[in-house]
Amino acid sequence: MPSRLLLLPLALALGPLAPPPPAQAQTQASQASTVQPGTAPTAADDLLYRELGGRESIQAFTDDFYDRMLQDARIAHYFDGINMKYLKRVLADYFCVVAGGPCVYDGVGMKDAHAHLGIDRAAFNALVENLQLAMDAAGVPFGVQNRLLARMAFSHSDIITK
Ligand code: HEM
């Protein structure tokens, strides 16, 4: 739905879309700390992880998400020559950790991983659109999607360098 997609950049910049998150989610966000510089905030509990359906479901929508990005002419070129198998795994671990799941993220910090890519806001927003489409296709409820996006919002200043 286009109007929803247009709101996504705002979701990342400002936090979750309406309806507002429950008090518990707000508490979690304010308690978030960084486990690796510029990488992933820790969550207070695994509620969001469970709502996303666990590690296997996260891997499934992450795989679909990357497949969609490779089909998206706005951003596909960023992934030329990249080891997609590795990227799909570490990104699913990243989402899992951000959501409070029992995973270990062993990838590179967000700043270092993206510094050489020259990512602008439009590319960032295109990526988020694809992530939402993949979560939609996987049946992840809208509110749950927004809470995951909100927890990733902290990283956009590390990723957008242009
Ligand atoms: C919140 C948004 C994003 C998150 C959470 C994210 C997450 C990640 C993670 C976890 C990695 C793996 C780091 C490693 O090598 O260990 C990675 C690498 C990468 N990301 Fe992102 N990313 C985001 C935005 C973007 C955007 C907007 C683009 C381009 C349109 C992008 C393109 C890439 C590429 C090409 C790599 C591989 C870099 C390399 O191996 O040289 N990412 N990202």
C-alpha cells in the first residue's frame, strides 16, 4: 500500500508509527545499550523475537528481503559481488539480537560495514520498503514490523554517509 510505504522513512527517523508502542516497548527502547559499537542494541526481553516467530521465521523473511533487494533496480547494484549467503545469515542474526532473541551477531559493526558504500537516504528508504514487503509477505503484523524498524532506527546515521 503506497501510503504505508511513504511513511516508512518517517518510521525510521522518528520511531514507531501510530498506534504508539505499549509502555513496555518504550521502556525497552530507552534501556537499549550497544553490544558492539554501532551494531545492535540489546533488548530487555525476547517478546519481539517471539512475535517475529523465532530465528527460523526471521531467516525466512530475511532471505526474501534480500531476494527482493536484488530485484530492485534502485539498490541492487550495491550488492554486486557480495557474498549473499553470508549476508543473509548475519543480517538474520542482527534482527534476532535486536529483537531480543538468543542469537549472536558476529558480523561487522554498522559503521564499518557500510562506510565504503556511499549510501544515501533514498537507498536506505528503498531497503526499508523491501524489508516491510518481505515481512508483509511473511504475515508479520504491522505493529510488530514497526517495533523492529524502530529498534533499527538508531543505526541510520552510521549507514547513510551521502
Ligand atoms: C537499517 C538498515 C541496515 C541494516 C540493519 C544493515 C545491516 C547489515 C549487516 C548486518 C551487514 C553485514 C556486516 C558484515 O559484513 O558483517 C551489512 C552489510 C552490507 N549492507 Fe547493510 N544494513 C542496512 C542498510 C543498508 C543499505 C541501505 C544498503 C544499501 C542500499 C546496505 C548494503 C549493504 C552491503 C552492500 C553490505 C555488504 C558490505 C560488504 O561486505 O562489503 N545496507 N548490512
